[in-house]
Amino acid sequence: MAADVIMPKLGMGMKEGTVVEWKKAAGDEVNKGDVVVVISSEKIEMEVEAPTDGVLLDIVVGAGEVAPIGTAIGYIGQPGEKVVEVATPAASSAPQQLVEREAKKEESNVSESLSSTPALRKAGVKISPVARKIAEAAGLNIEELAGTGPSGRITKEDVERAIQERKSDEVAATQQVVSLEAHRENATQTMPMTGMRKVIAERMHESLRNSAQLTMTMRADVTDLLTLKKQAANQAENGQEAGDRLTVTDFIARAVVRALRRHAQMNSAYTDSGIETYNHVHLGIAVALEKGLVVPVIRHAERMSVLELSRTIRDLSQRARENQLSPEEMSGSTFTITNLGAYHVETFTPILNSPETGILGVGVAHDMPVYIGELLHRRSLLPLSLTFDHRVLDGAPAAAFLHTIKEYLEHPYRMLL
């Protein structure tokens, strides 16, 4: 009996999945454990392996199509084996839908047939012999012509006017066809909104629609932090593991965690029952992928040192790019950091990762002249963009939170204590 290739459940809230790509075609031989199809949920993509040896007999759900969890999206069996599919409600309604479509088609054909039959001539049509002759030669139905002669008589001029109007209509129709053909030639490819892209689109739109988002910016002088980072790198080369080299993102994460502990209102969520403030910090770190964006979560980041944060960020980011994260590792964040500095972006307006109250956007640092007292110095300034939910807190406390992050970054030794 053929074995089902099942749409798996990747998380508690998953109700359906999308087929991203079939790695095998119908008729291909497969071995148990071979990757046969890639599916995606709202947050991740997953490779589905063959449950048994055999041949991929049939593909039920094609690439880009959606199927409920637990349903068969394909079948694996022995060569020549027949697949017996269990009828679903959607499938059982197909014959009725076919009958309805055929009935509508037949009705449409009858209507077209009636509309294309020339109208019978009425015995009382008044038209001059010359006009009748010209009309018949041009294939005009005289009953559709409006006469301007005495008692509504159709004249030669009326027929010639009708012929000219028909030519104008034909020219316009031809131009329309040419325009449509040109549009087809210049048309771009349209990709269906499925999988991760569809989820991102829905959630970003929902976030903007259901919250009062405001973004403020500030620059932090990270000259001393970069010096500390360089010193830490030298120590790593002189004894520590190379993988323990700290990044600017690691220090920013530490600064954000410390600031959230001092400004608890930012570590909260707006809910139907009120504003929920968290006692823990589950820090989300946005990671860009080829097909979208995921936010792995560092749980209880408030318990970690900067080195522990660094290791966790590196591990989660690597596994995110390899599509190895579980749904639980991408849910439950209380605040998010998104960094576009690698793309040379300075300031931007990050969108809240609902239901969080805040998200910090990090840009690229630039060396700039800065007055310290009366002396001009070369300093590295890092742009920070904080988006927050104005329903939860106002501009002043949000600015105080951002200023606390700035203070930690400008005095990095304080956040290491």
C-alpha cells in the first residue's frame, strides 16, 4: 500500500503549510530518509523526508499550494502501484461546481448565439433605394440605423455616417488589441504570495494597523566601545577561542537588556486586558534570510553576560540561516533588535514585532568630527532608531530608554559590571 507524504505540524499554532519545492518528481525513485519536499509554516521552512523506499507515485499538492496539516501531499509506493485517494469535502463538491460551470457556459453560449443572430427586418422601415443598396453592400442592419430624413426616413448620408462610425470603432478596437499585446510583452513576472513572504506581509501590515507606532533617532559615540572590542579581539587571539570574539551587536544586546531592566515599561505588551509588563527579557534578534526574515529569541537574556549573549546570538543566527530553528526558538520575544549596518543604512523606521512595545534599529557607524569641550575630535557615531507603541508609553519615557542605551554604549565598562 502506498505511503503518504504528510504535511507536518511544525508548531502548536500551525493549521496549514505551504509546499515550497518538490525535490523529487513524480516517478523518481526515493529511499527512506531522502528529502522529497520542502514545506513552510508561518515562521520556518522544513525538509520532509521519504517515509519509505519506493517511487514517488503522485504529487497531490504542487509548489506554492497550501494544505492543512496532517493531509497527504504526495504518495510513495512501488512502481505501477495505484493510489487510492480518500475524497475530501472540497473534492466531493467538485462535480457540482463542474455542473454549475457547464450550465453557465451553456447559458452564455445561448446568449451569444441569440445576440449574434441578425435582427429581422421590420416591414415599416423607411429608407431610400440608394441608401438601402449602400447599406446592404456594407453589411449594415438598416433597423439599427437612425434616419434623419422626413418622417424618420433613412437617407444616403445616414448610411455613410454609420459606415464611417463603424470604421472608427474598428480602428479603436485594433489600437486596443495592439496596446494589450504591448502590455503583455512588457509585463513582469508575478509571483504568488505564499509561505514566509505571505506571513511577513500579513504581520507587518497587522502591526502597523493595530498599534500607534512612532520612531525616534539618536546617535551614540561608540569610539570607546570599538576600542574595547578591539582589545577583546586581541585577548581572543592570545588564548581564548576564536569563536568568542565579541561584535558590536553583542554589546548593543547587552546595553538593551540593561536598559530594559531600568525602563520596564518598554519591556511590555499592549493586550485586550491591559498593558502586560514582563519580569524577564526574551530578546529577539532579527536575522535576514534569502527568502525573508526570522527573529530567533534569546530567552532570559537578563541572566547572561555579554560573552554568553555573544555565543547565543552566534548560535541562533547560524542555525536560522541553516533553517534549523524550532518554532519555540522563534516565539515569545519581549523586545527586538534589527541591525542594517552591514547594508550601510544609517537611520530607518523598523516596524514593531507585535505584540512588543519596542524595537531598536541599528545603522552603520561613521567617523565624524565632534567637539569635546573646545577641541575637535574624530569620533565614531552609531545611529539608533527606536520604534515604540505610543499607546503604551509616551515620547519622554521612550526617549529616556533610548538615552540609557546611548549611555551604556558610550561608557561600555558600565554594562560589563
